[in-house]
Amino acid sequence: MGVQNRVAIVTGSGSGLGEATAMMLAQNGAKVVVNDVVPEKVDQVVEKIKAAGGEVMGVVADISKKDQAQAMAKQVVERFGRIDILVNNAGISRDKGLLKLTEEDWDIVLNVNLKGPFLLTQAVVPYMKEQKFGRIVNIASRAYLGWPTQANYASSKGGLVSFSRSMALELAKSQITVNCIAPGLIRTPLYDALPENIKENLVKSQPTGTIGKPEDIGYGVLFFADDDADYVTGQTIFICGGKSVLSSLSV
Ligand SMILES: NC(=O)c1ccc[n+]([C@@H]2O[C@H](COP(=O)([O-])OP(=O)(O)OC[C@H]3O[C@@H](n4cnc5c(N)ncnc54)[C@H](O)[C@@H]3O)[C@@H](O)[C@H]2O)c1
């Protein structure tokens, strides 16, 4: 039961939801790989996890590049001998209305949010197949339901949900589960920096009347990554304070 002694890669864990998830996996006994494209962020989170008594390694890599994704998987196996859990968390947004959206805005968001998880999955699955064990958790977004000015972001996350469902079926007989989390509004520095009146409206629009915290996503990851969660695959869970139950357009 749990994630004790499992080896877990969390992409984009140099900040935000990924950082909280990496810390929670370490606190629950997993050996954690902190990945980010920004070296200083990797160093900072590695130090925090070490200080908390966790076993951790840092890997600076751009997950949207095949050679870097493959090299990370190899490095992890060289250090820890296996890869049990992959959390495809790294993600970016470039929000604009359709007529302002450039080809570059489209490509970069799709490359990081959708191609990245594909490349990492391809890099780790051979090891997971050999071990006859794997847990892949993809971090999508409630925005995949659709949102104005987020055509690129919503499409990348919708694609990630479809990718997860397809992988769940393809890998089901290899004892590898693939699931998705669709977070709603989560309290991050970006949220804190919003004007007070906007924050007030956002809180009011939540069925719970609250904003989620990064650890709420970490709990979801711990559930899907658990040794005992072998009968749970191809699922997407909304962690959004109930907002997915409302119309996707209710702000
Ligand atoms: N924060 C929210 O409210 C929220 C809501 C829904 C979904 N999400 C999703 O959760 C995930 C984490 O979001 P967050 O708010 O913690 O974001 P964040 O910006 O705090 O963290 C994302 C990290 O990913 C890293 N990163 C970016 N491109 C990368 C690449 N090519 N390779 C490796 N690392 C890369 C960044 O440097 C950053 O440290 C994202 O996929 C995001 O779309 C967040």
C-alpha cells in the first residue's frame, strides 16, 4: 500500500503543484526526481526535499525535446534502478483570443503540455513494462472543457485527457495505469497577484466558496499512484471545488 520506495518523476516540479506533489511523494516514502527546465528551481526544490529528509535527485530537462526526455529516463534508472511513477505535470499557457493567437503560441503550448507527456511516457514505459508495474498521472485542467482565450491551452489539456484514455487501454495488460487530474482554481503566486476584486469574484464563483491549494492535487496523485490503485485506469478526476459540475462557462 502507498508509494513507499517507489521511484517517482514529477515534471515541472520546480514550482507550484509539481513542487507540492514532489514533496508529498517524498514524505510518503517515494524516491523523487525533481525535473524542471529552470536549473535554479530544480536546485531549490531538491534542497527543500533533502532538508525534509526525503530521497531525491534533480534533473534539468526540457520535456518537449525527445532527446532530453529519453536522457532523463536513462539517468533516473542509472541512479535509482527503476521508474515506477511518472507525473506529467509541467505545463504552460499563452492565453489570447483566436485572432491574436500566433502560430508560435499554439506550438509552444501544445509542445509542452501534450507532446511533452507523450515523449516522457514513451521514455519510461519500456522500464515500467519490464518491471510489470507503472503509474502514470497526467495533470490536465478543468479548462479542457473549453474556455474563451484558451483555445491552445484547452486543446492541449483535452488532448492530454484523450492521450491518457488511449494509453490506459494500450498499457492495461502491462500492469501500468494511466489517469488524469483536472485541477480547477488553485492558489499559486499567479492567483495571489490578481487584483482583490477579481479574487473575490473567483472565490464567490466556487461551489465550495474556497480556492484549492497545491496539496489538493498532490492528494489526487497519491491516490492514483498507490500500489493498491491497480484497478483504476483511464479516469479523469476533477479537483476543482465542484466547479466542473456547473456550466464550464460560469465564471
Ligand atoms: N495552478 C492552477 O490553478 C492550475 C489549474 C489547472 C491546471 N494546472 C496545471 O497544473 C500544472 C502545474 O501548474 P502550476 O500552476 O504549478 O504551474 P507553474 O508555472 O507554477 O509550474 C510549472 C513548472 O513547469 C516548468 N516547465 C515549463 N516548461 C517546461 C518544460 N518544457 N520542461 C520542463 N519543465 C517545464 C516551469 O519552469 C515551472 O516551474 C500545469 O500543467 C498546469 O497547466 C494548474
